[in-house]
Amino acid sequence: MKTLIVLFIISFGLKAETIPLPASVSGVDEIVSEFRTLLVTKITDLGKNYISTLGNNTIIFTSSAAVNCNGSINQIGERLGSLLYDTKQSAGELSERVVYTGCDSSISLIEDVVTRGRDLLPLPFSDIIKGKRTLELKDNETYRYYKFSNVEGDEIFSVVMEKKETSKQVNYFYLGQKFLSVNFDYQPDSTRAVFTYYGYSGKYVRKHSTWTTRNEFTTFSNTIIAKKNQFVIYLGDAGNAISLSTFMNTFNSTIIDRPAATLGYIFDYHTYYFPKTESTKTGNQSQRFIDELRVAQNRLLTNTEINLVKNLLKDFINAAELGQIIDNRPKAN
Amino acid sequence: MKGLCLSIFFLIFIMGLSSKACAENLLVSDSVFAARYPNFQNYQSLSLQGLQNYFYALISKSVVIQGPSHSIVLLYQNDKGETLLTINAKIERIRTENTLTERVLYVLPDSTIFDYSLKQSVAESAKLQIEESNDVDLLTMNFTNTKYDYELLVMPFQTRFIKSHEGNFEKALINFGFMDISIAIETKFLDNEASREYIYFYAGMPNPQTSIKVTVLDDESPMHNLNYIHTSSGSVMSPSLFFKGLQDGAQIFSDFSMISLVLIKGKGFPAIKGIN
């Protein structure tokens, strides 16, 4: 028993003292948000543009006027879209499913999440509606499988995460093919993350659209070593030291500009299952606002920390939606 | 020159508004300034923004080799990963009982040195151990986490930023030595009154010292209405002029930020696309 307690304390200690990777390095939530945001924005905008009716873990969108959706006219009160949340729970495992349905009751996308751990709780439905979901494993979670598929059950994207005492493995898949794995090794005074990039090819066919991808190359890795009170070390495939900028350029050109971008196009296609929506554009002038925009501009110009720019823009959108940023600009012609 | 003097004059205004409240229990606190002048928050940051961005990009685009005793080698690389320039850096720390001085030296290949130092201090009675700044923050001139009284000295630009407080009195000074400009901001908090005075000195001005002051008075009514009084060298001025002064003066900080990027290139640091 004593040994167990000691082991628990050691493992707890390791977790508590995990050295974080630099904020500029994308984690699972940043990568997934590259394309999931399109769907979340669509659902949020549906709530702003149409009548929402909440049911038991369901939200249905209807209109008080006839709406043209994908070429057919939906009459007043007819269902324009819906979101259904379903959960199943067994010992140490929680399965969640969100079904996104568009006009004519056509299923747009299905989002599945399987989580293992202890004291697991389904997300509140209010968070589901807002698209709030954190994929990064929490302290009480050891495993997560996250998948997006279409109505035929074809897997579009998935990520599998598994955490052990001092390690974590995250594998990303596009059309069932692995394109990235990130292996973390946590030590009390350091965190090592190995990003391994895989080539892939695939074809995704839908009505009116086809995405053909041939992104074949020899598997290679880049490594990040973050040590307490020291500069972060970035290593290339041959173990040579590289700069943060080179690391980020490789990540962006191999992941963000390729599979994540393709997934963005695919998700954009799937949002067309829903009726047209309009969003409010806002902006404001204040010193803090300008300062943050300037920093973001520099980050873009120097091609560093692109994900921080994205996070900033997301913050601005949230602030604008909460009325914290007001647009006083003259109307564009 | 006249324009510059005017800008300098108004600069003073702006600076003071960055100070923090020192008196929590008073009816009039720092929030009265923040609420009234939300656009002017941290003029030290505004002044150093260019250099912060520059050094951050420099480090991001470099392979960083950490040596012993806080010595660092930056191998500045192009997008192909080829090293274009090697820059040595060193962080020195000197601690006394109540102070901590952290000095950063960048040494360029031609032995040119670019250095700056941050001296933080606490009152003897405080008996606090001043925490060391993070190395990355020091190298990127990010001093936003500085908690104590401090003096930041950028030697090659003869520029100083000082901030100190004593009880309900707070003083900030920015001295752009190479432009012969000094701006002092003094903030006082009394029971029902707060004031912030901007005092500037510019060597070429006929009247080298001018002050502009904003005083906030709580009328002590149950509603605690606040009255704002704006004065310039003792004479009341209209709020619109005061606000115009604040707006115009803000330009100086941005100007310094931009000038510093030209100067840093002149010291032999590489030009970084998108920054300088």
C-alpha cells in the first residue's frame, strides 16, 4: 500500500510540474479548431438568424418566413436544421455523439467522442450548442477518440489521444490515414514533444464536389525540448538545432496549409447543408485593440505564432458578439 | 521643431495615465483615470513595442544555444535554415539586499555592444526577495511582469524609464536622452481627491518646464460624483484641449518605438522583414 501511495505521489508530482510547451506551438484544440470553427460558427449563426427550439438535448432551427435552402423552398415553421446530442456511459468510458442535420433532414456531419478516465461527465447541452469542446486530456482523463464522419459513416477526420504516467501520444488522421503524431515525454524538469509528419493521399467525393489529395513524402520528425528555466530547443529531422521560426514554418506548411486546409474546405462544403446565415461584423478603436492588432500583424509578417493570431481573432469575435467591441466605421459601399 | 516640442509637451500627459493605483481604500482611486482615459494605458510598453517585437522575432528566427553563466548564442537564420549572423548575448544579475539589477548585453560580430539594464528595488522595511526576471522576457525587453519600483536603462539610446512609489504618491519618469526629452508623471491619491501631473522638460524650449494636471475630486455626496479639473501650468484648460493633448502626445511614444527600430539596425542588428 505504501508503495502505491509513493507511486501515486510521484506520478501526481510529475503531472503537477509538467513543463509547458511554448504557446506558439499548436495543440490538439488549435489544430482541430482550424476546420471545426466553420461548423461552430454556422451553428451559432443559425441561432442568431432563425428561431431556436430547445428540446431534450436537441435544438431545432425554424424560420418565420419561407427560406430557400439548397435550391428548395422551406415553408414557415419547417425544420431548417437541428443538432442532436446523445451520450452513453459505462464504467470508465463516456461516449458522446452530436448529429448536425441541415435542410431536408440531411445529415451534414456526425461528431463522435469517446473518453476514458474517471469521474467523466457529459458536456452541458448549453456548451454543445455553443460548440464549446476541449479535446486536450484533463487530469481525470486518459484516452480520447474524436471523430467526424458523414452520413454514410465515412471518416473524414479523427484524432486519438492516450496518456500514461509520463507520456502522451496524439495521432491525427485524415480520411483514415495518419498525417501527424505527437509523442510527449514528461519529466519533472523537462517536456519533450516529437512531431512526426506522415505523407498521405486520399479522395473524398460528395455531390458536386471532390477533393483529391496526393501529399506523399518520406516520414520525418521535428522535436521540441522544453526545460525548466531554459530556452526551448527545437530539433530538425537529423537532430540538428533549428529555430522556432523554422519549426513553425515546417508545421504550418505540412499541417495547417495541407490537411487542415483541405479539412477546412470539406467542412465549408458541409455547412452548405444548412440555410444561409448572416453574421455581424464589428470593430473598435482603442489603444489596447490597436496594440494587439499590431502584434498580430508582426506575427503574420514574420510568419511566427500564426495560431496566436488565430486565437486573438477568435477573442475579438467573442468580444464583438458580447458587445464589448463596437463597430463605428462608416458603412462599406 | 515647434511641432516636436508640442508633441513632447503632450507626451507628458499620456505617460502618467499608465500608473497604477496605490491607495485601495480611497474614494478616488486609479480607476478614475482608467475610466476617463481608457486609450492611454501603458506608455512604457508603447515606447518599447518596436524593440520588443524586434527581439522576439530575432530570437524566433534564431537557433538559441544556451551556454554557461547565462551566456546565449543566437544563430540568426534565413527561411532556409542557413545561419546569416551570430550574435552573442549575456545576462548579468547583481543582487544587493534591496535591489536586483539585471543587465542584458548583445554583442554583435564586430564587437559592438547593445545593452540595457533593469534595476528593481524594494523598501528596506519590505524585506522581500525580488524575483529574477525570466531570461526570455529580459532578452525580448518584455518588462510587463515587473512588480516593484524600477529603473530601466537603455544605454545606447540614453533612455530611461523609472517608476517608484511611496505611500499614496507615485512617480514615473521617461527620459529619451538622445532627443533631450524628459517626462515626469506624478500621481497623488488623497482621501477624496486624486491628481496626476505631467511635467516635461525639453532643453530647446523657451520655458523648459511645463506641467499639465488633471485633478479628480469626489464631491463627498452619497452619489460620489466626480469632478474633473484640467489645468496647464496652473491655469484651467478645457477638457477638449486636454484630450487633444493626450492624443497628440501619444504620437511621441509610437515615434520612439519606430525610431528605435532604425537605430537598432544602425547598431548592426539584422533587418527583419515586416519589422524594420
